[in-house]
Amino acid sequence: MIEGILFDLDGTIVNTNELIISSFMYALEQHSQPALTREQMIPHMGTSLSDQLRAFTSLQDITALEASYRLFQNEHHDELIRSFPNVNETLEGLRSRGIKLGVVTTKIRPTTIRALEMFDLLQYMDTIVTLNDVTNLKPHPEPVLTGVNNLGLSPEKTLMVGDSAVDIQSAKAAGVRAAGVAWSLKGEDTLRKYEPDYILQDMADLYAIVGEGTAGR
């Protein structure tokens, strides 16, 4: 029986897709790097910012690019992010059923808190694990295991929900069950290649998973 659920943030419970893509485009342009299409960026989304910037350029020192990315993101954050359907309602319902909830993300803590507060999601979270809280990022198991430990649960009673391969890989490495979200920019078919235990078509699918453990397979 699932007693706790950990969520990725970007592209999973908050729609930051346009903000992230626009921030990358700005940073690349500011530093005279070749422009990339959305399609070229999307497969890398979910990994750390530094890994993505190195993948998008031939640079090892991406300090200036990262600063430009964060500058654009800070200035345009609120205008470019959106909510996803049924997230707040589902988290409210899960909390009322006694399910512990948390976030595990590769974002830095300040922007994580900002996004959660903007959509009134912070109130539901029993733990928040960010880039600032771990040594190793997803797909390493450390972030998910940190979340599990913070919830006071065992991996067997925990579910990790995310929109990218690294979420599923981190969950599996940590020994927790994994759910991919069908609204991922990467596409449901791509996520299925990593063999998640569940695919959510809607956030409300979580009710059946915590109640029966069979929905969404």
C-alpha cells in the first residue's frame, strides 16, 4: 500500500515548460551559442541545469550561461508558468486520505518554493528535496531516498511521479515505485521505454493507485 508520494516539479505538477525553453534560448543567444529548437532541448529536460547547458554547447565552463538562464527565469517566472489540471484538487484529496507528499527536483530551492507558492502547492508538501539538499542528482537514487527518509517511510510504501526518464530511473534505483505522466513533453511512448510501474493520464489517477495499486498500468 502506498503511504507516500514524491513528485518531480517541472513538467509534473507545475507547467514550467515554456519558461525553461525560453530561458535556454535566451542564454544561448546572449552568449553567441548556436540556436537550438524545442525538439533538440526536450530530451535533455529533467537533468540538471549544468548538464543541459553542457549538452547544448561545446563549453565546459557554463557559469555565464547559467547566470543568464537564471536572470531570464527570475524576470519572466510568473508570466510564463502555468498550472496543470487537477493537481491541487488531487493533492488535497490525497492529504485527506493520510498520504504523505513531497517534491524531489533538480531545481534550486528558491525557485522551487516560488513555483509551489504561486499555485498554493507548498501547503501540501511534507518534504522538499532540491539540488541544494543532495550530493548526487537524479537519476542517482539519493534524491528520492532522501525524500523517502524525510517522510519517514520505506521505499516499498512510496511512489515517485515524474515527467522524465531520470525520475523513473531514480525511483527504480531507490526501490520505490515509479509513475510517469502522460502530459510530459517527452511523450508517453518515450516514458514507457523506461518501464514505469504506472502511467498517469490525469493526476486524479493517483486515487486508484493508492487505493488499489493497480490503476494506470
